[in-house]
Amino acid sequence: MTTELNWFKSSYSSNDGPDCVEVAISVPAIHIRDSKNEDGARLAFTGGAWSEFVEFAAGR
């Protein structure tokens, strides 16, 4: 069974710059990809791991 992911661009990505990150949320993972290479490599994190990363990146 294949479930299509609903991708959205990160609010930190620019519309005309080279930094375009897209995110898709599913159960049980958060998926990350480069919007300029939709068929390229993707990362997937559990919800807990993603929360820890975001907290660390925010410096909290």
C-alpha cells in the first residue's frame, strides 16, 4: 500500500533562493526533502526525534 505524502514548503525557505526545504507529516514519521529534487534523497524522523531536533536547533 502506497500513501501519497502532502508536501509543504518550510516557512524558512525562500521562494527564489536556493534553500527550499519541504516537509510532509504522516504517521509515524516527519519527512524532509529538497523541493528542487523531488525524486532525490529524503529523510524521515519519528515525531519524538523531530521534536528534539527542532528544540535543539532553536537553541532551547
